Amino acid sequence: MPRSFWLLLTLAVFYQTASAQTLQRELGEFDLKLGTTQIRSMAQGLVTPSKGSLDGGLDLSHQNGLYFGQWTSNSGTSADDLSIEMDTYAGYKHQFSGSGYGYEFGLINYEHITEDVDPSREFYSGISLFGTRLGAAFSNDPGRRDTSVYADLGTTPLLGIGLSMRYGNHRLDDPLTLANGEMVQAYNDWSVNLSRSWAKAQFNFSYTGTSLRGEDCTSYSGHNAYCDTALLLRASHPLF
């Protein structure tokens, strides 16, 4: 369908759901969701649609596990720096009844409406097995290739600590030349996350790192917020 159709449809979602973050309707054997917050994550949480200052989209799923969705987000504060991205995804998700096993696979297409760049695509898959969730994704972006794996091992029964890990490999089509003359074409990044509930508060500890060091970090554009090794402790407590 024409790109303008999906753009108008998504803009309609913005206005229809301004007062409610998610609107859900049953259409026969299909379940339709419209929202201004991200409706679905894929590959056990490894892959999510892009997030901007204004978001909206739809998700249509069938009882047999097939699903389709489209998500639009924008960034920028003026017409000069406005950037609109449209993410379209389709996949299949199945959970075996009476067991702790399930699987999922699909494809998501990222298209930049306001920029003259080629769209990128990401293949993803995930499995769940008795409280453990594993996800993997491979993206083909203009000028680069990214591979990511994710593992959520659940909560340990004795200590009550949740453990999840993520590892990524990033490879550039053309190496970047740094100021010191060195060249960087591929690098890795990783993260380890611990979570613990205590006295009605949620504590999260994260360790992140990359294979880049020093001046090499000027070429970093991976999953982590920081290139060098970083430790982050966060605590949250509900007010009510």
C-alpha cells in the first residue's frame, strides 16, 4: 500500500488514543490493539519498535499465533530536524499449552520517511523454556551489520535475584579511520543486569562494556549508553 496511507492511519492513531495509551478490540478471531505506547516486544524483549517523542501504532494478532503491526515514531522539535520512522513487523508466536516451552520468529522493517536513506531490516527469533527466555536478532542496516543475543535466566529461587545478559557484534561495511590513524571496522558490546525486590522497592544493577577502548570509542554506536565499562545502580519505589 502507499506509504501515505500508513502515515495517515498512524496519525489517526495518535489522535484517537490521546486520552488512552492502548485501545483493544476483538475482530472475530483477530485481536486489534491501537496505542501511543509500544504495544509489543519481540524475541523475548530483545527487539522493540523505535521510540520517539510522539509515537503511535497498531498490532493485529490472530488466535493461531500470526501477528502483524506497524509503529511510527518521530524525533526533533522543529520542522528542520523532524525525523519520522515507520516500523512494520510480521511474525509468528506460539506457546505450547500445559508446558513451559514456546517460540517466536519474525521480521521487522525500519523505514525513514523524512530521510533519503535505504530502509533496514531485522530478523529475530526467541524461545522460552521453563522460566528462561532466549532471543536473537540480525539486522541489515545501511553501511553495517548487527547481531545480538539475549538471555533472561529468570529469578534464582534462593536469593530472589533476576539475571539477564545481552551480547552484540557490530560490523561496518567500511572501516572508520580515527584521528590517530587506526581503523575500526568491527567491535562487540555486552551487558549483565541483576534485579532484586526488597522492602517494596526494586533494585537494578547493570554492568556494561565494549571491546573498544580510549580513542576507539569515537566510533562506537552499539546497544550500550556508554562505550567504556560502566556500572549503574538504580532503585525505584512506588509512591502509592
